[in-house]
Amino acid sequence: MTVNPDVAAQLTGRRILVTNDDGIDADGLGLLERVARKYSDDVWVIAPATHQSARSRGISLRTPLRVVDLGDKRAAVTGTPVDTFMVALAHFFRDHRPDIVLSGVNHGGNTGADIGYSGTCGIVMEAAMHGIRGIAFSQHIADGVMDWTVADAHIDQVFEKVMQVSVPDNIPLSVNFPIRLKDGNDSLMVVPQGFRLEKVGLSQDQDEEGPFYMFGHTRDDRPGNPVSDVAAVVGGRISVTPLRFKCDHTDFLESVGTQLDLIERMNED
């Protein structure tokens, strides 16, 4: 088992938390665990007890959160992905927090607007708030069929590359593997968050209880902008996007402030 000496120097003796939003039994979790164990003897695998996709940074208020200790630094938590991370900090890491959080590999891509919905990305953004470095990994799906080929073949070298990027611990990274690599090119594209021309939509159906709605899982992935995570992955490239959890739009602070001042003066007149 070969390891990158620079990454090994970074991670020797470091504590790594491997988690996800697909649940403790998800296939993608094993890919990340494999990579983590190449570099550290202190790897913890703690994930939601059940599938928790699209939970973003949601937490469970007024709901008891229970820990299912599976032994050998492995556990499940009966809550959302961020519940799981927070409970792990309180229950397992009270005296020694993780040095890095690896989230995924998600069953499906997290590009464009999906980042806002994603529990996979929500975990690393929550980790960033605690000053812990986080990297989210996601594998896009082809026509509703899961194929781990690209992630399985390239996650080791991608992990090594992104670990050598120097960013503050409060800047998480999101990595997305395409369905197929264009011309076998496994080089990374560092791109901003984009958007799709088609938004997540509802479909209507009916059963014995009457009509109901469900969010669809298949859609048109055409990118709305040419230089973006969406465009990169659709084009067969591995994308890397730095994330942030700030929500304020600083470009409009002055404009909104000026307009509110004008409104106040108008009311005074």
C-alpha cells in the first residue's frame, strides 16, 4: 500500500472522522474509510443510523438523539448528518476532537444548488464552524444507476492532491467525481459553484390514500454557466470547489443601507 510521503507527514498521529449522510451501511462510506486508514491509525467511522440525504445543516430539535456504539471506533447516531457530527463531538471527542472530517462518498453528486441541500456538504460546513478541516466527496449517478468506478479508482490520488492544498481550516472543500472521465483525464478542475438550467422538480402521483407529490431523482444536468462545478462534472472532469457557510450578500450592503436611509428620510418628511 503506497502512500504520499507529504500527506503521511501531515496525518501521522492525526484523528480522522469519516462520516456521511447516506447512513452507516452506505457503500460510499467504505471508500473514504479505506483512504483514511492508509494514513492514520486513529480513524473513527460515525454516521447516521439511517439514510439522511438532503438534510443540509438541519438539526433535530426536541428529539432524543441516541448513539449506537458498534465498537472499534464505529458508531451510528439516530439523527441528521449534522446531529451525528455534533453528537460525535460531545460523546466521543470531548477531550480530543478530530483533526479532519471526511464526508461521503455521497451516493449522487453535490454540485450547483445541491450543495445547499446536501447533508454531505452540510457536515463539512458545520465542521468548519468548529475550526476543523473538512472535505466532502460525492459520486454522480448515471441515469439513476449507481456506478462507483470513477470514485473507487481515483479517490486515493484525489485525496492526496487536495490534502496538499493549503487553506484555512474553516474553508471546506467539495469534490465531485463524474460518471465517466473525459479521455481518461483524472486531473482536477477547481471551479466555482454553478447551477443547472433545470431545477429540482416535483412529480405528482396517486395511491390508495389519494394524490401525493415527490421530488424527482432524475433531471436534466445541463449547466447554466460554462465554468462551474456542474459544467466540469457533466464534461467528465473531477471538480473541486471551496465552500463557505456565510449567507450575507456583502455586494449589496451599501446599496440596501443607502436605500433604507432614503426610506427613513422620506418617512421623516
